[in-house]
Amino acid sequence: MKANLGSLDKAIRIILAIVFAILYFTKTVDGAVGMVLLVAGGVLLLTSVISFCPLYAILGFNTGNKK
């Protein structure tokens, strides 16, 4: 797994994960939509922590360093 996320991309993913969690836990969004947001936030957080996005790898994107 070669890192393919840049620092700005990781920051945006972390912020979105936090926003999704806040929306779910404050019950602003609940039910199936809330669970989907919570899972999506978890995926965003995980991909930002490991600096690798499988979808980016499939599509050939790389927002990280171009070494």
C-alpha cells in the first residue's frame, strides 16, 4: 500500500468524519441515513489515518507527494 493522500485531503476527511459523528450523536440525522453517515465517517477517518484510499488507487488519483 503506497500512500496516496495528501495533508489537505486527510484534513478534509477528518473534518467530515467529525461532522458526520456530531450529526449522528446529536440525533440531527438518525435512522438508516444516520448509520450510513456514521459508517462513511468511519471509512473517511480510517483512510486518513493510514494515508491510503483504495478508490483513489483504482482510479489512479494521488493527492500526496509525487516522488
